[in-house]
Amino acid sequence: MSCDNNCVNCGCSHTGPCTASATNTPENETLPSQIENFTLQFFGEVTKTGSGGVVQWILPCDLDVGLNNNPRAQGEGLACYFLRLFDEGIVGLTGPQGSTGAAGTNGYNAFSVTTLSFTQPTLASPLVQVQTAYNPALLPNSYIFIQTSGWYLINAAALTGILNLTLRDKIQEKLGCTSGAKFATMPIEKVRKVWSYYMTADAFKEKP
């Protein structure tokens, strides 16, 4: 559609597309009328501001910023914003904070006792199987300390209470059997600290 206004001063009765006229009709709608109708139907009432010859539109319904959980990106065109919403999906509004749930059941204390004697392993031959009172808190890859014996890594734990262990460090020169000893698990960070303490303590240094 041309907007050169060729008929503005030619004396003809034709209304050009860029000419506002009282004879604006659906069959011959002027361009200003088309733009106004399209803007109103697509955006709604648009608020216009101007400064320094630059006119800016403030869109209704917060279309400038988008949805709360789906904000419109800086410089993102409205058509691109709609396309992104259709492609990625619309995230729903965040609901109110729910009520506090019921308290969980108490956990298990991470300790047990040996129920049968076992032969003290050595660092040269560190594997040993120990019968204990079953505790589900004693899990593979956990470290345990058995009184009068030493530090162990749990390789496997059975429902029968049998633990397959690897001796990591013994606290004293001990031979023979250990029976009825208490033991507990410990986080690896604490294990390292305790090991460091014992390895520097005079009581555990080799005597000449």
C-alpha cells in the first residue's frame, strides 16, 4: 500500500491510504486507522511518552516485563517473548508456604558391640570378619573404631550383623582375640583428625 499522497492536491475524490478523512470506510480504510485498530486490538490501550523526539510505548497488562515467573528478557521483542513461552512452557506462580510436616522417626545411634571374639588383624593382613549386634546405621564405606583394637573400614555389612572390615590403623600392639568390644562410626574428616592426634601422641610412638 503506497503512502505517497499522489491525490492530495490533484482534485480527485479518491482518499489515499495516508489521508485521514471523514470518508474512511471499511472498504477504503486509511493507514492511520489501520495502525490504530491493530495496536488497540493487539496490545490494548497503549500509553505513550516522549522525550527528545523519541516516543516510547508503555504496554498494558505488564507486557513490558512479562509474567512474574517468566520475565521478559532485556531487549526481547514481544513476538520472541511469546515464542519462548510457547517453546519452554509457562512456569506457574509460586504458591504460599505450606504447613510444617510431621516430625520423622528417630534415627539409629551409630554404635554397636561385637558379639563374638575375633583374631586381631595386622596391617600386613588387614581383612577380618566380625560378628556384631546388627545396626542399620553401620554402612559400607564407613569408618568404625573398635575399642582395644583399632580403626576399620566397613567393606560390607549383612543383616545378620556380620561386618567385613579392613584394618586401617591399630591403636596399640595387640595380639590375640577381642570380644565384647564397643565401637562406633565416625565421619572421615573426624577420623583423619583423630589419626593425626594418635600418630603424634607420645603414648603411641615406638619405644627404643
